[in-house]
Amino acid sequence: MRRRRHGWFVFLAVLTTAGLLSASSTAAAQPRDPFEEICSKWSAGYGPAPGPTYPETDLADRCLRLNQTQVIGSHNSYHVQPREPLWSALRNFDPLLAAGIEYTHSPLGVQFDDEEVRQVELDVFADPAGGLYDQRKILPLVGLPADSGIPELEQPGFKVLHIQEIDFESTCWTFVQCLQQVKLWSDRHPRHLPIAILVELKDEPIPDPLQLGFVQPQPIGPAELDALDAEIRSVFPEQQMLTPDEVRGSHATLEDAVLTDGWPTLGTARGNVMFLMDNGGHYRTDYLAGHPNLDGRVLFTNADPGVPDAAFVKRNDPLGPNIAAIQDLVRRGYLVRTRADADTVQARTGDTTQRDAALLSGAQFVSTDYPIPGRAAPFGTDYVAQIPDGDPARCNPINTGTHCRNDALERLR
């Protein structure tokens, strides 16, 4: 649900309490856009009293925009490490592959509740007839039946997994099931910061060295992309999603909208989800076909600056000169996703160089496999990637001032 608007006089009372307006000023003639003046004063250095206050949260709702926050995201958010005896077989056959998938995420609702995650990533495989990923050809080699025995995998619709036939365990088997988990949490916490869902489209075959008859994924083209939008709309009503149409408004292009008027305010975006496309290439162009400027589409595409659909940009490597490039994108108004760690490398070494660069870059979505302490303990390190002080979000270090307080960004209760 969209955030309910406060009455004008109620909000003036809140501002008076916050010290931004004197009681006498409420009777004076108001400027044409009073909140422009209020937000200008707040941005100039308003210093609230110690402790979180509702007036301060209201100011954040009115004065901060979606792109002026930074949150932690989880990478392959559904992922569960392969189980024994397959796990030992994979480690013996390809130790490097096994090392890169040695992590397990909590169910999505737990990530939102207990791990302060506000952006998730789902890998999807098209399965229009159902049953394409029901049989695991590799399992008989380790003495297990090929049949998964999972009813959801027999149903038509997109499936959520990492690597077909090899790394297929998940906390939610279908795209719709994953989205339903997000919606359940969102409905219970209507004041949450926007949840961004990064969708990676997968249809690449993998090598079949033992000629076991590995499944050939369904290619993802225009029809499958239409089906993807339909599955999202089957779970989330329009008023609970932030879409390209809403952000573009009356502007000629989406890029023009985000670089001039900017993204919606936090107050407008609370309780909403938004969808981002991880892929580029033909997936992006197929998604745009017949939908210039993403008219009527659900996902924001991963697009380079300078094209009409550019609003979200993926820059996974924040190291070296890339940090300045990401900071420039953030200052200009784009939403950016980067990664704090990849393939368990940083967790095994305890190296925080990439994590620190990712946070410093101002990328709004910083993805990790280690959002809570202790998850890297099996590797003998204390590696973790969190927003400083453990908040679910912080004021973006690149495009907000020191006046902004993290504890004003989200109050769920």
C-alpha cells in the first residue's frame, strides 16, 4: 500500500515539534512549495535531538529520495549449498567450482527480519510446461534417485536455482513462490524501505562431461519475458510496485526523469518493491522491443548511461578507478548495484578491501553472501558485510549531507 498522506495541519504540527517551523509561521503566508523550503533547511544542517523521533522520520520521507540511501543486498538470495553426498562428489571433481558455491542463505523473510537485507537476487529459468528441472541426472551417480520429489518443480512457470543439474538447492523453488515470501513480509511491514529484487535470466546449457543427458534450458526471449512480467503481476498489485512508468512520469525518457526530477521520495516508495534486470545484451533489447522507454514493463533494465532506459546500472567491481566511476553515477542520479564479495574469496581470506570500497562508492545496493557475523566462521575468518552500525540502511555517503540520520530511514513498528 502507498504511504498514507498526513493532513496538512498535522504535518505542520510535526514540523513545529521538530523545530523547523515556529508556531507563528503556520499562520503566515506559505511559500509556493513549502516543503522545498523545509527540505532545504533540513539539508543545510538541521541537528535533531538525540534519539530517533517520528518528526525526523517524517522529514526523511519528505526530503530524501530513494537513490539517497544505501542498503545491503544478498547475492543469489535463495541459494542453499549442495547437500551430501553430492557436495563431496563436487568437491572431489571440481574443487574450484565447489569453493565458489559454499554458502547458504536464510529464507527471504529471515533475511529481511534478522539480517537487515533490503535487496535480494533471484536467478530464474523458464519452464513454461513444467517439469524441466524435476529430474536431476547427476544424483544417481551418488546413489540418490533422480526424481526430486518436489511438486513445485512439476508446475509450469519460472524456476529459481543457480546451476541446473549441479547446484539446484533453493529456499523457494519457483519465482512466484519466492515473490510470495517477499509479499508476505512486505504486507506485514508496510512502512519498510523499498525492496529491490534483482532478476538474473538464465538459459545457458552447461557441459555434460559424462553424457548424462543434462537438461537443456528453455531459451528466454520476448514470450518468456512477457511471462516473467505476468508472474510478477500475479503476486504484486500495481500499487505495491515501483515501476518504470511511475518513475518516468511525464518525461520523454526514463533517464531524463531520474537525472532531472529524480527518484521518488522515501515517503512515496515505502512499502513497495521494485524489480531490476541483471542481464544486458539481447535480454535487454528483447525486453524493450515493443516497449520503448519500458512503457508498461515491470523491470528496470541494466543500461549504460546515455540511452533512454538508463536508470539502473550494474557495476559489480568497485575496486581501483571503478570506485570513482560509481560515485559519479550515484551523484548524477542513477541507481547502482555493486558487490562486496564474490565466490567466497573475501570470506576465506578475511580481506575487506572490496567491501570497504563498495560501501564507500555510494552504490545504493551492496551485495554480499555474508550479511551477518559468523557466516564466514567455517573459513576461520570474521568477514561480514553490513551497513555500519548494523542499520538496515544508511544515508548515502555520496549524495546526502551529514544532517541525515540512519535511524530515521526505517521504522517498521
